[in-house]
Amino acid sequence: MLFSNAIDWLRCFFEEWELWLLLGVLVVTGYQLYYYFRYLWLRKDNCNSPTDSKLPKVTVVVCAHNEAENLQNYLQILLSQDYPEYEVIVVDDESEDSTLILLEQYAREYPNFYHTFVPKGARVISSKKLALTIGIKAAHYDHILLTDADCRPESRNWIREMMKGYDTDSTEMVLGFSPYFEKDTLLSGLISYDTLFNGLQYMGMAQAGHPYMGVGRNLSYRRSTFFNNQGFQGLLDVRAGDDDLFVSKVITNYRKRNHRKSNVNVVCNPDTLTWSAPKTTWKQWMQQKQRHLSVSNKYTLTNKIRLTFEPFTRGMIYALLLVTLLYGSHMLIAAVMSLWLIRLLIMLLVMNRAARKLQLSRIGLEIILYDILLPVITLYDMAVNSFRKQKIYWQTNI
């Protein structure tokens, strides 16, 4: 009765089609707000701070292909971490620059540094997955911490802070966040925003009990977990997926065995970050996003629906807003614009709260442009991937 009376009252101000459009805006806006607070509201990680004697021994694995310059810049930071006992292993994937000379030099200077290589002619599977497998096999310790050769840890406490994620014996995997260096360009700003949004998404879903991915630039798991799950077996028919698909595989297998939601933890504070350089052209960035999306067809159905519905509803908001501006009455325009503004303000709150927590740059009104562009770019990349034949290769920073 109350609902019927409300509809009759609204009919005094809106035509029938306007009521249906307003209802659609309410539904998609409501879902967006639910999604932000459910999955993007960065929660406290609640990790303990173990004493040095209880910290696990760690192997840091880095894969490198023609990365001599980056190794020269960042390897020193990896080897000067404030951590009681760890080693660094670099896997040289047939580099043609001075990588080998540099690695031999570091091996002479640092007793906890080792390097190995991908045998020539061994490219029978995805090269990065092979390089990672070789590095993990060479590890002396059970706790593996992954990053890329072009990544710079935020501080000397990076390993220590990441290992705090193993706060229970059941934790098998720890997810970290890896932003990009920021530049004063539209592309750099869009990449930084997209990276933060995606990072909050996979960390938030993990904290909510629905982990589905991590990033290989800042990811940790146990060596035993890797081999208990047969490594990358079953994931060799796609060029990417050494991080997100492996995380999904571990979660799926764990739930089958233990009937528990998750064995994954999240750490999110400034000392856990690893930084890398963003792509410098739109073409490079679009290709990078297409590589990321190329593995999404292997996600579980639930995750596919959850991850697809968010950009879809975001795009629907702007589609309905456009129809309203073109054909709606002044009353409808005022109502829809009010809902859009509420959503925008809450989105700014959620994103800037996370940026402040991670000590990233504040996001301003440019969020409107990012909010419009990203669903369009995502849908375009999904369409491109659906018609593109998969190739098997890897690059750093994928």
C-alpha cells in the first residue's frame, strides 16, 4: 500500500517512462554503492608483528629478460632489506644485454644472492611461468616473495611487512599492492587510478572472503603450496596468468580440501608497496590491459559475474544519464543528477581514503573523466580479446 501510494505520488511529477528510468538509475546506483563499501573499502589488515625469531626465512624470486638497467637500479634495495634471514634469486630468461655480467658481480658481493637461468631452446611453455618455476625450485626456503626486475620496494621493511601476512599456520598466500610511478599526464593519471581501483578490488574481495587474483609484482606464497598445487599445470595455454590464475587455482583447490573460504591474507600499508614505471603510450597500455583481460575467461563463473557487473552498471549510469539529459524533464534531470552526484562523492571518499592510507596522490574531479573512460576501455579490450588468438610469451610488468 505504501509503495503504491509512493508511485502514485511520483506520477504527479514524472511520466511513466521517466519513472522506469529513475528506477533503473536507483538500482544501478544502489549496486555501485554496495560494491564500493563491500569490496573497495580498504579494511585494516590486522596482521600481527612477530619477533625476528618467529619471522620465516624468505626467498625473493625475480625474473629478468634484458633488465640490466633495472637490476642495476633496484637490486641493491632488495639486497639491503631489514630482515633477519632471506635470499634473493634472479632468473635470467635468455637476456641479451649485460644482465649476466651484473648478476655475476652481485653473486660475488652478496652471500645471500643467487642467480640461475632459463635454458636456451626450452620455450615449450609460457616463458615467465617457466622462469618462475625454475626460481621457486632453486629456493632454499618455503616462503616465496615475488616481484619483477623493474619494481622498486617502498622501503627496507618490504619483506618484513609482507611476511606479517602469514599470521596463522593456515595462511598460504599473501597479496600486496604495486602502484606505478606517477607523472603529470592524462595517461599516467588514468593508469594510476585504474591500478588503485583494481588493487582495492582484488584486496577487498580477498578480505571479504572471495580472493580471485594477485599481482606478480608483489605476491607471496609458500613453496610447498606451489608444488602441492602442481605449479602452473593447467595454466600453460595462456600467455599471462602466472599471478591471478594461480591464485584462483590455489583458492579453488583449498576450498575443495578444507571447505573454508580462504587461505589468503592481505597486507596494505605504505611499507608493503612495490613501485614500477607505467606504460608511456596509449597503445602500450591498451595492450597491457588486453593481456590482463585475456585470462579472465578462466575465472570462476561467480567471479566473472561479479567483475563484469561492476563496469556494466557503471556504464549504465552514464547511458541513463545521457538519455535523461537528452529527453528528460527538468524534474527528472534534477533527480538523476542528484543520484549521480551522491555516487560521485562517495566514490571520491572511498578512493581518497585508500590513497591516504597508502600515501598515494589525492584524487580530484578528474575522477569524472576516469569514471567515464574506464568502462569504455574495458569493454573495448574485452571485445578485442574475444577475437584475438592467444599467444604464449611474457614481458615484465604484465
